Amino acid sequence: MTSPSQTGTSDGSPERLAAIHDRINLAAAAAGRAPGDISLIAVSKTFDAEAIVPVLEAGQRVFGENRVKESAFKWPGLRARYSGVELHLIGPLQTNKVKEALALFDVIQTLDRERLVNALVRERDAGTRLPRLFIQVNIGEEEQKAGVLPVEADAFITRCRDGLGLEIEGLMCIPPVDEDPAPHFRRLGEIARRNGLHKLSMGMSGDFEIAVAQGATHVRVGSAIFGHR
Ligand SMILES: *Cc1c(COP(=O)(O)O)cnc(C)c1O
């Protein structure tokens, strides 16, 4: 099976998956946290179904994808073969793809604007059960990056919860690539805490241990499991 966007060069490796679990457990122990409080999201974007199978066979069930179309191509077939899959959307969601996204994802991590939130509310009011929801914060205030700005986060969270009755589970961020991520992770934690949110999706292949030290409850690891994209 091939997909137009496939560029992955290797299969997901059970050994690499196990090594990531070991590193999460060590980072958790070092931070005085319980390893079970941290969920590993295996980011399988750009890798085709056959590359994902070994990771499913190794017992991994939580996966992240960044594109709706690609996920629609890969995951219904994989879900038919493996039960208990939990799929997270970690890439931007266009409002015209909301319906399709709701049919595919168990968690949407990228709520980042009023228009998208309104589209979700319309679906909910029409009777569709919404997935679990995270708000993406543009923690480094980067022009090219999605997410609500830190200064707007409190108001956006309040609007979603109190104004629209959405249940918000936590916050997600992608810090600037060329900066120390720790202060950014810490800042996301502060925004979550002062808003009574308990879940933090932060940390990728290059910095997930730092994220665990700063309170991540979900780390999103792609290339360290699946190889280079
Ligand atoms: C691709 C991606 C990841 C995984 O990145 P790696 O560096 O391959 O671990 C995590 N989060 C988001 C939002 C991504 O798009």
C-alpha cells in the first residue's frame, strides 16, 4: 500500500519503540513522576500502513497524524486489524475537513482559532460526539506557527469551556526549533495550571525528556521510532 505523501524510509522498529519507553521511564523517575502518567504518541505521519504494523504488533496503540486525508487513507484499515487504537490529530485542521476529522480521530490537539471551534460546536449541536480536545498554543509566538498566542490563551480557553461548553483536556505546543525548549514547556505548564488544565502535549524526538521533566503528559515521538522522513 502506498500513499502519495509517503516519504518514510524505514519501518517502525519495535526496538526503537522499546528504547523510547525506557527513556521516558528514566526521565519520569528523574523528575519524580510516575511513568504511567506519560502517554507516548507514536507519530506515524508520512509512513505507510505497512511501516506502522510492526509498531502495532509491538503493542503500541496511541498514534499521531498531522493530515486528515493521509489518516483517512491509512487508519480505517489498520483499525480493522488492531483494536484499541487511539488516534490523535496533531496537525492543523481546516474547517472544511472537520466532519472527516471527527470520524477519524479520538483526540484533536490543534484547536487554535474561533472559526474551528465554532465548526466543532455546530457538529456537536447536530448530534455528533466530539473527540477529546486540546488547545494548541503558539508558545514561541512564531509568525508561521499555528496556535493561540500565550496572551490570548486564557480568554480562548474560557471561551471554549464556559462560552461554548466544550470540554478541554489540555494544551499542546511546538516550541521554536532553534531555542532551548525548557522555558517554553514551563510556560505552557503555567498556562495550563492557572486554567485548571491537567494535560500537556509537548516534546518530540529531540526533546521529549526535557518535556517530561517539565510535566508533559503526552509526548509526540516520530522519527526516533519510525526513522527519518
Ligand atoms: C512530526 C511531528 C512530531 C514528531 O516529530 P519527530 O521530531 O519526528 O519526533 C510531533 N509533533 C508534531 C506536531 C509533529 O508535526
